[in-house]
Amino acid sequence: MKSTHLLLAAFGLLASCKENAPTVTVAPSGPSESLSRVLDARPEGEARAIHLVRTEVKPGDVITIRGRIMGNSKPFVEGRAVFILGDPEVLTPCNEIPGDECETPWDTCCDSSEDKKRGIASVQVVGADGKVLKEGIEGVGGLEKLAWVTVTGSVADGSSVDLLLINAQAIDVGE
């Protein structure tokens, strides 16, 4: 009788095991139409320094700013079309400081928190519903850490002298 129970238990264990289903990897289809439209558009107007415009603008204003993707150890928000743009007139990436061998030069760790506060803007791409796109933007269209970027967009609701938030309408990557 005991051997019957052992045999049934073993059979039950074997029957409950099944082969792992093969993993299917889906290649990304590229940026959404909304993100592509912003990356294909050309910024308009003369680009201004972030530290200068942040004290003059208010929500709804359309501005053009220029800078580098820097100012934080993680300047891209994972899974969202958001990045931090740093003002090179205020912030210096560590790789441009002689003798500094920082592994994350885009974090501008040698700059003060006051300089970071006045020298960065958050740039986001929103959809027709006004919400931030739920797709990563890092690597799309050349958007990489320390890349030079020019952005035209409207100052978002909630922006202030302490937090400059731009809803991008056009993004251009390159010096």
C-alpha cells in the first residue's frame, strides 16, 4: 500500500511539471506617433539659457532653450518621455573637469545644489490628452546622456522659478 502511495505521489509530481513555454521577445516598434512628431519638428526662435528664462516665464509661455542632458545621475525617467536638460552656462559635467574620472559625468556632482536648481529644466513629451507619454525616450533620436539638445515648448502648469517644466513641441539633438 505504501508503495502505491509513493507511486501516486511521484506520478502527481511528474504530471504537475510542464515544460517552460518559450520566451517571446518583441522588438520595439519605435517611438509613438506623438513622440516622432516632436522629434521631427524643428525648434523655432533663438535658444536661451535655462537659468535666464526660468525667472521670466510663466505657464503657457512658449520658449526655446538649449542645453545638455545632465544634472542628475538618472536624467531620463524610465518608461516615460521625460528628461532633464542642464544649462552648460551653470553646470559642468565631470568629464570636462581636468583630472576628474567620475563614472557618471552627467550627474554634475561637482556643482552645488543651488546651481543645479537654477540650471536645470525638466522636458516632457505629452500626448493629445495632455498626459506624459508612457514610453521611454532615452536613446530615441539621439537622446543620450550629455547630448546637446534644443527644445521648443510651452511652460507647463505647475512650473515655477524653482521648477521649470517644459511640454516639448520640438526637440533637436546635436551641437
